[in-house]
Amino acid sequence: MDFILSNNKRQYIVGILSILIVSFACFVLRAHLNYRIVALILLLTVSIIAMVYDILPVLISAILSAFIWNYCFIPPIFTLDISNAEDLLMFLSYFFVALLNAVLNFKIRQIEKKARDKEEREKTIKLYSTLFNSLSHELKTPIATIIGTVDTLKAFNNSLNKEQQFDLLNDIDLASIRLNKQVENILNMSRLESGILCPKLDWCDLDELAYMIIQKMDTSHRHQIVYNSSDQLPLFKIDVGFMEQILFNILYNAIQYTPNETRINLNIEHHSNCCWIVISDNGPGIPEDELRFIFDKFYRISNSKSGGSGLGLSIVKGFTEALNGSIIAENNVEGGLKFTIKIPAETSYINKLKNE
């Protein structure tokens, strides 16, 4: 409420000051300006004010401009008298046009705002409809797997051998991981949209983090993840949770949307006070005209296989930007997709930290 009142007050002040400043400039140059030209200049000023401000400040500016034009420019000056009928008609026309201009500009802006609001509502409905349709499938599948497998174990537990029991428990484990990932994506997107993300910086061994994430990945589709580790890699002062989500989501995305036997390369390097992460694969890549959309919420590449909510890469971009970093995606010349992430971070080596 205080902001709204302050904003309205500012509109009144700026509107009135604009008219006064333009009027003063015209008065100083009155020897070179006909009072009819001054009317056009003041009317233009009112029009500009009407383009950005609310109706009441604009109406006051229009009335003030008409008063100043009459008092300071229409002969005889410094009086409100108008000596001839032509000037009186011009003044009345000016007054009417100034008020009409203010009202019409305000109405036009109202219509434009309603159109924008309608477009935003339609876009929001479409986005959430997409999210609902996608997640209803993504959540239902692992839940159904867990329920069905548990029912099987309960009903036939005595007749199942150890290997069959292990397979069923493994199905529950994979379905639980998939379900947990979808819930994490929803929660992370909520955090990003609410703007409450606050990185908690701490020293992180990205070598160790990379190996831990690779071990978590489901490579049952025979994907090969190759991490080129380096003994010279320093520790980075960074948010470990953010980095885990960034690496996991990109690797998971590569596994989900590339064919079996695809090779995925992960490289982490230190350049110019930045952590550089490059993840590439030798899959089919994506169409060039769709590259710019892959970080959009709920966006899924055309003709991609079913599954996925379209949130993973948008979360990667959000977490990267929360760390003041940048991410780009591009197709490799030899085929496949490559992500390059640059995150500014303080660095240190273990020996130095021990000495400190």
C-alpha cells in the first residue's frame, strides 16, 4: 500500500514538473516561438505523460498546461483574458484535445494491459496443463510399479526364490528413485519461481562429487559415462547441493534421451577463477531450431521418446544462474549435444586449506 501511494505521488510530481519545465523553456524562448507553436509543444508533453501515467495525474497535467498556456502565452499575457474569438476557440479546442488525449491514452493502456493479462493467464493455464499431463504420467508410472510389486511380494512371497525377490525389490528401488526425482524437480522449480534460492557456499571436491553422481546414475541402458578426472583440480567454494542437481540433471537427461551404447563425457576444469563443466555425448543431438528452447519450462524436443516433465534442464539453468554462472547448449560438429557451464568460484588446494 505504501508503495502504491508513493508511486501515485511520484506521478503527480513528475507530471506537474514536466509541464512547468517545458513551459519555462518555452517562455524563455517566447521571442522565437509563436504561442500557437507553444500549444503544440505542451500538447506533446501531455501526450507523453499520458503514455506512462495514470488518468488523474495526466488530467491535472493537462489542466495545468491549459492554464499556463493561457496565462503566459496567449495575448494579453499574465492574465486569463482572451481578447479575440479565434484565440478563445483555440484555447477551448486545446483544453478539449488535451483532456481527450489523456483519457484515450489511458483507455488504450487499459485495453493493452487486459490483453497482456489475458495472454499471461492463457500461457499459465497452458503451462500448468502441460505440467499436469506430464506429471500425471510420470508420477503414476512409478507409483503403479511400487504398488504392483509390493502386492506381488505379499501375495507370492513364499513361492518366490531369492533371485525373483531381488528383481522385484530392485524394481521398487528404481521406481522409488524415479518418483523421488520427479518430486525433487517440482520442489526445485517451486524454489526457483519463488526466488528464495540462497546459495550456501562451502569448499567442495568436484572430483568426489562427480564420481558419487555417476554411481547414482542408472546405466542399465548400457550408456557409458566417462569422467576425465584431474589431480590438479582445486577445491571450489560453491553450493554443493546446487552443483549436485546441475550435474545429475544433465547426465540423467543425456541417458534418458540418447540411444543405447551412447558415450557421455564429463569434464571439469579450472579456468580464470571459474569452474568449467563440459558434458557432451555422441548421440543424435537436437534440431538447431529447437536449441534455444531446451531450457524453457516443460519444453520437450519434438519426436522425443515419452517420459520426462520438461523441468530438468530449466532447473539446471536456474541453479547455474543462482550461482552467477552461465550455461550454453550446442550440437557437436561430429554429432551429439554439448553443455558448457561456467561458474565463478573461489578456489583453493587441500594443502593450502590445511595450512590455514
